[in-house]
Amino acid sequence: MLTIEGIDTYYGNIRALKNISIEISEGEIVALIGANGAGKTTTLKSISGITPPRNGRIRFMDQDIHHCPPEKIVAMGLCHVPEGRHIFPQLTVLENLEMGAFLRRDKTGIRQDLDYILSLFPILAQRRKQAGGTLSGGEQQMLAISRALMGRPKLLLLDEPSLGLAPLIIKQIFEIIEKINKDGTTIFLIEQNANLALKSSHRGYVMENGEISLSDTAGNLLKNEDVKKAYLGI
């Protein structure tokens, strides 16, 4: 579904990503773990067109996208939930969700997806007329994921969905992530909580200083001694 081939991404003269190659197959949850500043968020921004790579190639559904603008990438079925949520705080929950479907014209499909999403997140159904900025952190994260799902993504990019949330809310969020995947959405997950990320994923990549240092099944990474010491606190 997604193939990243030897990309280099820069901020000015700073080379943030160095010859990154990643593959994601349809139906997978793939985790990208690493320390703060390793380049994980830049990887997602490179894929979604926010910070395009200077070199290399990104293919999504057999089409080159590394020179495409973000709105075209979204229209192709690749949606990005950024770190920090970035909902529209002055808009209601329902208006935020409607913004997620901005590029769609299938009104019946939009209504069906809205019903599906509100069944996944009943608290958002209760808050549908409430301003997004008045929601709790966990509710805002649910809203950010839901807004992306309204774009009917084939591939969902999630950047630190557990950031700043209480353990009970994190558990709920990850249960929903796994359900979204089982319902047919492929997921590329960045998560500081490496243990949780790998337990929820099929495969994983480890990133250090802008480079991929290791890739394997999630189960093998959980058992890897170097990964245990560096990222799992074991």
C-alpha cells in the first residue's frame, strides 16, 4: 500500500531524515518507535506532503506522491492525525467532523460514516453541539481521530495518540485504533509508549537520529534485548 524508498527530508540545511525506507501493506498496523527528536514526526509529515522529501520516492496505492500537495494526498485516501490534535477549537464537534469530509461529495456515505464514528466514540455523540476547545484532552484526541476517519482513509497516520492522556483514556484510544484496523483501515502509528505501540501492531520500525536502525515483527521487537533496554524500560 505504501512504499518509502530512500527519502531524505531537510529543514533548511538540517538533514532530518537520512535514506529512510519503509513498507506498509494493506490491513496492517505498523509502529514507528524511537526517542524524541529521532525523526518520527518528520516521517509522517514527509508522507502526508507537509514537509516533502528532498530526495527519494514515496508511493501510495501505486502512485508517486512525494511531490503531491497535502490536499491531493488526502483525496487519495491517506489521512494524518498530527501530534497535539489540532482540532478547530471554536467549531462544534459536529462541525469538526464535517470538516474532515470537506473533500467528499457522497452525502449518503458521509452520513453513514458519521453514524459509524459516533458509534465508535459515544462521548462525541453526546458532545456533538459542544465547541471542540471545551473538550477534555482525551475527547479532543478522539475528535482528531474521528475527523480523519471522516475522510474515509485507506491509510491512517497517527502521531502520538496517547500523548498527555490518562492511562484509562489511552486504553480506550488503543482499543478503538485496533477496531478501526479490524474494520479495514491500515494504520501507521508513531507512539512514545513503545510497549503499547508494539503490542497493538503487526510490525515495527525503530528510528535513531533520522535513520531506520531496526525493523521486524512487533513480537520480535518486544523480545529484542536492545529494544527492551532503550525503549521498554526493561
